[in-house]
Amino acid sequence: MSCSARLKTNLGMTSALSTHEVLNSNDTMCEILILLPPETIYKLILVSKRWLEIIASPCFRHTYLAKWKPNFELIGFFVCSSMYLGRRINGTRRPRAEPSLPLLSTSSIGDEIESSGILKKLGYYIDSADGLLLCGRHPKAYYLWDPSTQKQQQLPRPRVHFEELCMSLISEDSPDQGFSYKVVRAECVAFPVNSTKVKVETFSSKTSTWSYSELICLEPLSLSPWTPGRVIKGVVYWHARGGKIAIYDSNSEEKRIDVIKLPKTYDYDEQVLGETDDGSLQYGWSNKSVMEVWKLGKVGNVLEWNLLFKVNFKAMWKMNQAVATRFSTWTKETQLLALFNQKSDLVYIRCDTQIFIYHTETKRVEVVQYQGRKSTLVWDFNKVVPYFRRTWPCSPLFENNAMMIDTPQCNASSAGSN
């Protein structure tokens, strides 16, 4: 009899298992624990070593996330400057007084990260995934840092040199093999080369090596260098020149890269990518007067953009006069800063040095309190990106193998939608 069948019988008219048998069956305990919400489940790791082993197992994490959507905590905002990350030999040098990896902390975890001094050792911000941080100094050194273990790992030096590139971090959590990751480097070649090939180099934690490949596109493509992309379920979305998005499925055996035209794009506009709550790509842009957020969906086999909402900044501040008066937003430019992680009804906006959350349903604005040297930042020449960490279950970069003893065999059939 399967775990789900035994559990149903036990909770029904007849009792097939005694309490002792239930508590000593990993399969049955796994199915019971899956029913508990995230705010409760993480506390149960303190009950016993056995419960810790069940809850911390890759199988349980994978099955649990199929039923419960993960929650994310905002740790802070990283300030990214491509002037230094991709600096040429005779290019602009970073002043000693300016930190290489500024963090505008919004949480106690962010405060601890800043005070630990680890950010001074990692180089410049490149990307993050579920709290795992990818940093480095191009082109020689790249590091991964895990906030849950406070440990870092230096990647082997890449085999291929790209003068200009964009990079993305892909995190994977398999029920059989546990947590792993990939780092993808893609060459950015300026027009008028008109090349239909994109050179990429991928590092896999499973093989601990870099692998080189060339992706084929059906039209000439040039990726935008040093711009943050977006990864959704192993699919990488990069900005490309000419108002386009390049789409690369890292899980596909086809060495192909697709392209889709953005719905709206203008020079010097703010442009950001994000993920909706149903796992679709979000694209947002803003100018001095308005912001728009779009969602990429499929109609048949064709990808199409659909407008989620449009906001006039002047009208927005009129509805939030108390906040506007307090921070003198009437005389300052407002712009879209970033999209929330897996949420479609909230966005981050910026006015001068202040960061706000805009609620699309209530049309209300609230200020985000953060710690950092905001007065020393040249906001117009830096990209400010939110740094999220999955609250639970998290997947540590360096897992303790002793915690994976007696891994329970969870039934995916028991994980329905919430």
C-alpha cells in the first residue's frame, strides 16, 4: 500500500496504522509534514534529529515546494556599477573610498552581512538566485557565496576570454541529487557584426568544469553587456540590443537562442525583468511620467506580451499626498526600480534616494527603510537590484552529508496545489 493510501485509511473510518507506526514511518511522516504551512514547518526541525533529516532532505524540499509556494525575504539592495566590473586596462578605476559591493540593508541579515566584512572579499555583484550570490572580478575570479552557511566557493578560471559579456546564475534543486547550480557566461559582440551565433561558456557544479558551446539564432543578435538578466526554471532571459529579449533554455539539448521584441522600449528609459507568481517573465519600463509592467505569455505556440498595468506617477503621488509631502516627491523624478520576486501586484520605485513599494491593487505607496551610504551613491549611473533569500526551505551550497541519512521517499502525488 502506498504512503498516500495508508494515510487516507488512517485518517478515515478505520485505523490501519498505530500512532507508533505512523511516527516511525518516514514515508507517512513526510506526507503529514507536507500538509503544514511554511511558517510552521521550519520550526519542527528542532523536534528531533530524525525530523531534521526528513525536513532537510532534497526529496522533501522538492515535494514541499510543489504544494507550497516559497516565501522570499528582502535582505537589501545591491548597487551595481558596470563601469568597474568590465573595466578595461586604461578604464575608470574605482576610488578606494567607494565599496566594490555596496549593500543597502533592509533586514537584520543584511546588517550582519555588511558587518561581517565578507562583501569586501567577493568583488562586484553579478547575479543572485534564492539568496546564493554570484560575484567576481572579470575575467579571472568568480565567487559564489551562500548566506545560510556563510561560506564561499571560488569557481575555476574560465577557459575562454570574452571582452564583454553578460552572466547569469541558475540554481537547481533535484529530489534525487539535491542542490546544484550553473553559471552561464555569454559573449556580447557589438553591431555591425550581424552574427547569428552567440558564444557561451557554462560552469556546472555537478562536473566542476566549464564547457563551451555556440548557440544559433534565426536572426542577427547582439546581447547587451553587463546587464542583469532573469532566470526562470532554467530559462535565461537576457537584454539584447535593438529592444529585444534573448531566450536561452539551459536545460534543452538544442543549442539555440530565441529572440522576442519588447513591447515598448526607448533610449534612457529604466528597464527591469522579473518573474510573476505563476512563473512567467515580467518586463517593466518607465520614463519621467509613467511606468508600465508587461507579462510574457503563450497564445498557442506564439509568445505574446500582455499589459498588466500602467501607472501615471503624477496621479500616483496625488493619491499618496502624505508620503509625497514628507519626501518632497513633487519636485523630483520618479522611476521604476525593480520588480518583486514572484509577485505581480508589487513593484519597487525610486524617487531621489528614497525607495518605495507601490501596491498595484490598492494604489498605495509605502517607504522602504534601509541602511547604507545613500548620499555617496551616483544613482543615475548605477543599477540597484533587490537581493532576496528564500526563507524556507532553503538549499545550502555546502550541504552536510550527515543530514541526508535515511532520506524518506516522498510521493509527489501527495503534493497538490495549495
